[in-house]
Amino acid sequence: MSKQTIIILVISLLIIGIYLLVEHKVHVFGNLQYILFGIFILAHLFMHAGHGGHSNHETKQKEKHL
């Protein structure tokens, strides 16, 4: 993706986000618990991609101590 495409995408998402907050406050804040829950699940999935998931936690800790 080119730099120009990324800038246009970010600006578009900001405009859409501001519009949603201004015009649909009741809907956004009414569903905030579900939005936050979805964000936490996505963050958990993406963070585990960096170290290979839940497997081998004990072996990695033992290797650090050796």
C-alpha cells in the first residue's frame, strides 16, 4: 500500500468515527460494552501471534533460567 493510500484511509476512518460519535452517540455508548469486549478479544489474538500462543510457556521460562 502506498503512503498516499494509507493517509486517505486514516483520514476517512477519522471522519467516519467523528460522524458516528456526533450523530449516533446513543447507539455508540449504548453498545460500548460490546465494542470494548470485541477490542479486547482482537488485541488478545494479535498479541499471541507474536509469541506463538499459549503453548510452551513453561519450557520458555525454564530456558530463561538455564
